Amino acid sequence: MTQRIAVVPGDGIGPEVVEATRTVLDAVAEAHGLDLAYDTYDWSCRRYLEHGAMMPEDGLDVLRPYDAILLGAVGWPGVPDHVSLWGLLIPIRRAFRQYVNLRPVAVLEGVASPLRDARPGEVDLVVVRENVEGEYSEIGGRLNRGFPDEMAVQESVFTRAGVTRVVDYAFALARARGGSLTSATKSNGIVHTLPFWDEVVAERAAEFPDVDWDAEHIDALAAKLVLDPGRFDVIVGSNLFGDILSDLAAAVAGSIGVAPSANLDPTRTYPSMFEPVHGSAPDIAGQGKANPIGTLWSAALMLDHLGHAEAGDDLLSAVRATVRSSATRTPDLGGTARTTEVAAAVTAQVKG
């Protein structure tokens, strides 16, 4: 059966890392007998500057029939970040109910962590970020623009349904990994939403008695993630907390360039979207030295979601083997390889 993937290369280094990933995916598909078909959409900041919109008005309808979406990166100088994100990425997440943002983090052999005690095999965790509500709501506004008493109001939205479903996903993941769960909170300072979050987490924990869990205030959790990253397995947090913690964890692992993410609709009613955590890096765009590992790892998550767990594992194993050598690492990881050379090395590993 053919599985259709919508490809949105996006901006900056996005097209480069997506092209490298497509090369590897072709090899994986051949090795595992997969039938993957791709359609590419040039929805980007360039399109915004030319047409006044990141994607066409019917963009979500175009994407809806696909089995998955592969996204490169979004953002470019001259287009405000809130315009690019709210014009493409966030509407896709919300229209397709991608309420789980899954961000695995691991110290890979050959990628040096800035922490002396963070070693390969000892740091292997997953941040589960609530992805469609929380602090990133659309409720709020500006008042008295341009006057001395100008003000801005931004409302956080935490629903019982929204918190329950992402927490259940995180507990189930911790159970499957045979590990533990940590809930990120700040209920000592944020008086309504985070105590509510804590209450729902405690209620759902009762349904998973075999999973050890605790809750940490976000400030203390950030410190502990640096001081002792190996103690964590699954961390679940709100939209804002999960966003910040996953970037911090990626830095602990040595580079945000290797960090993947999956925007999941676990019900599979809508297509899920897979993208690297890194941005569009306009300062190195077109130079051929972008790190494709984050996108490759995201593609491995995509294969797993599409029902090809063995193919996804093989792709990730090929990535792990490739980054061991400086000759097949990009400059951000202390290597000398170009983007295309990394793709070729991973492809060779896949082909055996």
C-alpha cells in the first residue's frame, strides 16, 4: 500500500536537510520494501513575501489526505517569527489535533556533551510536550497601542481533556519504556493553571500504578536536567515548559542540530508532522554544512508512526553509526562533512 507524505522544505537550511533525508528515505524504503510517495509544497517565508501568506488558503485541506507531513524549517530574516509560525506550523498542529509533541533526547557516541558526566547510553530521555493549548493560546490582545498605558494580555488555556490526553500518553510511554515519569510544573507561583495541571496528573497517575512518577517545579527541574540528566526518562510538560525543556535537553546532548520531534495525533484521525527541533539557520543556508541528523531522526520517528518500526530503527541505527566518526559529522559537531556527505554515509549504512 502506498503511503503518501507531504514534504514542506520551508526556509533556510530546511530544503538542504530535507533533500538529504529524502535520499536516505529512498534507501530505507528500498531495503524494507516500503512504498512511499512524496509531494513537495513550497510553503515558506519566501512565499509570504511574494503572496502575503505562508501557505494558500486551502493549505490545510491539501494536507489533510496525507499519511504524514515532513517539515524542514520555518523562519527567515524580514518575516517576524510570530508571522511564520502562526502562518504555517501552528495552524497545522491545531487543525490536525497534533496534541503530542514528542522530543527524544540522547547523547550519541561521537557527539560530545558540554557536561563532563553526560555519556552515551546514560542520557536517554523523552520530553512529551502538550502541543495545542496551554500558554500558546490565541486568546488575548493589545490595548491602547502607541500610548503610554499600552498593554498586552495573553491568556493560558488548560482544559481537562487537553491535559488528560497528553498526560495519559506520557504515562503509557513511560510504562512501555519500563521507566519513570516526571511532571514539569510551577504550581507554587502560578495559582490557577498549574495546580490544575498537578491535580489532573495525580488523577491519571492512579491509572498507571506500575509507573513511578514525581513532579518538579520547572526552575528546579531545569537545574537537575543539567546536573543529573541521566536520572530522567519521560518528562511531560505544558506547551511552554515542554518547549524550553526539550531545547535545554538537546543542548545537554551536545547539539540542537541532532534533536528530532514528532507532532502526533495519536488517534491517527489526521496526519502527523515530523520536523527537526532546530530552526532555519539563515546564517549557514546554502553553504552545504547544515546538520541533517535532526531531520533524519525525525524521519525515523515518522517511519515508526507509519507502522514501519523496523525501518525506523534501522535508520536511527545508521545515524548512530555515522556520527561516531568526525569524517561523517558536520562542523557543528566537530566534523568536516558536508550535508550531502552525511546523507551518503547514512545511506551506505542503511544499504549495509
